[in-house]
Amino acid sequence: MDSGPVLNQGWGYGLIIGLGVLFAVFMIVITWSLKRYNYELQTSEMFSTAGRTLKSGLVATSVTSTWTWAATLLQSSAVAYKYGVSGPFWYASGATVQIILFATLAIELKRRAPNAHTFLEVVKARYGPTTHMVYIVFCCFCNILVTAMLLTGGSAVINNLTGAPVAAAVFLFPLGVVAYTLFGGIKATFITDYINSLVIILIIFLFSFTVYATNDILGSPGRVWEILTKLAAERPLDGNAGGSYLTMKSQGGAEFFIINIVGNFGTVFLDNGYYNKAISASPVDALPGYVMGGIAWFAIPWLTATTMGLAGLALEQYPVWPTYPNRLPKADVDAGLVLPNAAVALLGQGGGIATLFLAFMAIMSTYSSELIAVSSIVTYDIYKTYINPNATGKQLMRVNYIGMVCFALFMAAFATALYYIGISMGYLYVMMGVIISSAVLPATLTLLWADQSWAAATFAPIIGFICSVTSWLVRTKIVYGELTVDTTGSNDPMLVGNIVSLLSPVVVIPLLTYLPPFKPQKYDWQSMLNIRKVDDHDIADEAHVDLERVPGEHRPTGIDPEQEQVKLAKAAKIARWLTVGLTLSLLVLWPMPMFGSGYVFSKGFFTGWVVVGILWLFVSTGICVFLPLFESRSTIARTTRMMFKDLLGLGKGGRKMEETEGEVVEAAPGTETPTKEKLADVGVKSAD
């Protein structure tokens, strides 16, 4: 079969530019509507924190969408193609536990530093500028690696399906994302995350029902099982129990699992984007938002890879496979091209178009989050901290914009360079833990352990980085005798480097905390509580808006700070037990009996496995699609009603919203803050 692009370049350019422009226009309209009808003003606080008022459904949706990288769909399908049915589960479980465990940190961040804009502000408040700079470097490394994976993986898919040049794709793709993020700030990422999640879930359902219900060659879980069983007899998979593709006992899969779980600790716990989402959530919604987000996300890589990765293995023996009669080259597998080839084999050009949309949505949501994460670091941790401590809200907004644009340009150039030197998304994915995971434990203990010393927090990440890179390269040299992209990217040396990176601080931190002359810090957490919000009165005055009436800009008088802290402390205890229970279930109780026994799936068991995956995705749909709508039903209905009144000429110049004692009421423009009597007159409505 012809293995050339199934679509012309117009599809690639049209998707990159057209959808980007569409989302930019959409966010302009949304931003205008929120200002006119919900009294939201794009202050520096709103741009970076969304007023700290978001509810659990939208937080869960955003976490799910942001964690759905291009690698989530492409790399998970690739490991299914490599290792069989174990690959999707190891990918999903090895990257879900970090989100669930992060719920504990999200609660602690809300407790310890309720007014923080970034996690790095917390580090600065506790340890000072030297430690602050160390973590700025590691967090920026994290953002650079994640964005590089997005661009290299996405551009490879676009190039494979349309023939559009990789360099053009990585430079054109950021245009629309930067535009809508500039207009909408972090709230733009939450709103587009909802749309992205909806589209991604629908396309996964399309692929799943095609493979397991309607396709002429496959068409059922039983038929896929039969083909893979026959394939194992003809071409046994080394390292798998019985050479089967239908077993959890896979040496290569287990090695990938360890690399995956270590690397993803770094890309969650050091990505300022996830702290931004925790900061943006209302205090009571951070914990359920992250737990539900992790549970919802699990089904996406698990079902996608169980569908498309295994479909790739099954279909490569048939003429519909794009490279038939040859297998997909290793370089293409590492570049994440199993999924697009399987989609084309299943649905022809329609499959190619669906994959383009899938990749675009997956890249866009995470890329927008990374833009906000980096611009927040540049604005609050560099500019406001070291250059202009008295910066106004307007100046901070300008720096946000500049930081975002500069990062987008840098990453486009960097991703292009990676492509030309032969570094793929798959290589970056397994390498990321080696580079950044040494900072995970000391960063976590910054919020969880009062005794961690300044020396431990400052030097543990650096020492761990040196040890991990050294062990990675030395192991490569010992095993393969040379250092190349292929040898350094192999599982064995990457496994060693990742483990050393994550676990070396376990030794270093106690030594630098208790071994004389070092001593425990005995931190009292007060300096974190002293972090203050930015004064955005200059922006409000220019817009002729009372800043106190902007949602999230003041604490409602009916909320007792002490009671809120009691609630957060209770949520922290729940978070610890809940996250430990879910982690043990996903990493031990579910997979290990099957791994230890070497069980090879029967036809009935595999059918049940697929059915559970599909049902789980329906649960994800409820969390990511319907829950946010339900929680925001009052705001949606009210805003829609007011827009129709304006369109029909029945409005009075736009009714504006006020927030009083945690609730939202309608007020005519320019009126004073309502009294309790006025609240009773107009009828109070719950805030959404």
C-alpha cells in the first residue's frame, strides 16, 4: 500500500491556522461576555489565577485535558504496539498516580499559601533567593521538555498525514494558541480544556467502536484476540509470558512502567501549570477536582492504546496497513506514528482527519497551560521578585504577554532543532525523568515537612541531577559501548538514570538535614502565609471598574478564615488516605497478581478488559463533559438570558454581576454595593 501522506498539505495548514484563529476569536468573545455579563476584568490576578474561584468539575476537566499530551495518545499507542496489552495499562497507571498524589500538594498549597501565584513563590518565601533560582531552573526545564514533546509529536503526526514540513508546523502551530491565551489568560485554558476534552473523548469513542464493533477486518474484541493470539504463535514477543501480546507479564513493559512513573513525577510535581490549576480552584474544590481528574484521565490512554496500539499490531498483516507488507519502522514507532497509521488503516482519509483533530486538541490544551506556567514564572518569580518589586498590575500584564511570546518563539526554534538532530517525542518522554525528577522529593517536602533544611532543599536537586545524568551515560557506555541517540534512548540506561534521579534525594536530604553542621529548619509556615495578592487598581481604574466587585478580588465577608483552614486541614487528611488507597489499587492490587502469575488473557477476559475500558470512558465523559455544565448551569442560563435580551434590544447596557458574601447578584452599572435588604429584593443566586 502507498505509504505517502493520505491528506494534502492544505489540511495541515488549514488545521493549524484555521482552528487557531477560530479559538482566538472564540476567546475574544468569551472574554468580552464575561466582562459584560459576569463583571470579570482581566487583571493580573485574573489572568494568572482565574480569581481562585473555579469549581471541581472544571478543575477535573482541565487537569484531564492538560495531562492529555500528544504523548498520552501517541506514546501509549506505541508502547501497546511494542509490548502488547500491558503497555496501555502501565502507561495509564504509571501516569495517573501522580495526578492523584498531587491532590495532597494542592490542598497543602491552598492551606500554606492561599495568595500565592506560583509554587516557586512558596519556595522563595521559605528558603530565599538561592533555592528559588535552583527551582526556577528545574521548573523551566520541565516546561521546556513538555512543550518540546508536544511540538515534536504533533508536528510528526501532521507531517506523516499531510506532508506539511515539520519546521512550518512548529512555528505556525503556536500562533492561535498564543493569541487566545493572551486574550483569556488561565481562564482561556480552562474553557478550551473543556472543548478539547469533549472532542478527544468523542474521537476515542469513534476509534473504539470502529475497532471493536464495526470494522470489517476486526469488528469485535474476540476477533482482535484471535489475530493477536495467531501473531504470538508466528512471531513471539521476547520478554512476554509465552511470547504473547495478551499478557501483563512483559519485561519491556515493566521497564517502561518504571521509567514512566519516575518521569511523570517530575512533569507533574515540577510543572507550574498544575500548581496554577490548584491555585485557581476554590479551596474546597481543589481536592475533588484533582482526584476526579486523575480518575477520568486514566481511561484516555488505557482505552486509546488498547484500541489503536493493538489494532496496529493486528492490521499490519493486511493490505490496508499503510506500510504493508512491512512493519512500521522503529523510528516511526518512537515518533508516535502507530496511532495515525492505525487510524488510516481503519477509516482511510477520515481516520487521518480524526487523528489531526485529536493531536491538535491534545497539543493545544497542554501548550496553553505551559504558556501560562512559564509566563507566570517570568512575571512573578523573576520580574516582580528581582526586577520591579513594586510593579503595577498593568506592568505585570505586559510582562506576562512578553514572556508568553518569547517562550513560544524559543520553543518553536528548539523543537525544529530537535527534529533535525533526530530527537523524537519518544526519546524526550523517557529522558525527562533523568533531567528533572531529582527535584521532586525536595519540592514536595517544601510543603509537607517543616524540618527540611535549606541545604537539603537547595543541593539535593543539583546532586541528584549530576548523579542521574552520570549513571545514565555510564550505563549506556557499559552496555552498548558507544553514546548515540539510539543507545542512550534504550530502556536499560534510561531505567537506571530515572531511578537514580528520583531516589537519590532519599539519601541526600536526610544527610543535609541532620548531619552536622546541618540541622532541621523547624519552619513555622508563616512566611508563606505572608504572600500577598497584586494590587490591580490601576487596571480597574483605567476600565472604570470597582475592583472590589470583580469576582475573586476580595474575600467574601461571610467566610471565616479559621473555619476555612479547619476545612482544608480535614481535606488534607482525606487526601492522604484517598491518594494512598487509589495509588495502591492502580499500582499493586490490580496489575501485580496478573504480572506475577504470567496470566495470558483468554478471549472472554480480553473482551471484559475492553468493555471495562469503554465503560470507564463513559465515566470520564460524565466528569469532564456533564459535571462542569451542571455546576455552572446558573451562570450559563443567566448569561445566555442576558445576551438574548441585548440582542433583542431589551437590555440596559449590560447587567453586571457583583459578588457579595460568596454569592452573585445582578446590579445595574455604577450602583453601590448592595445591602442585605437589596439582596433580598433582587434574589440571590449561587455563584458558579
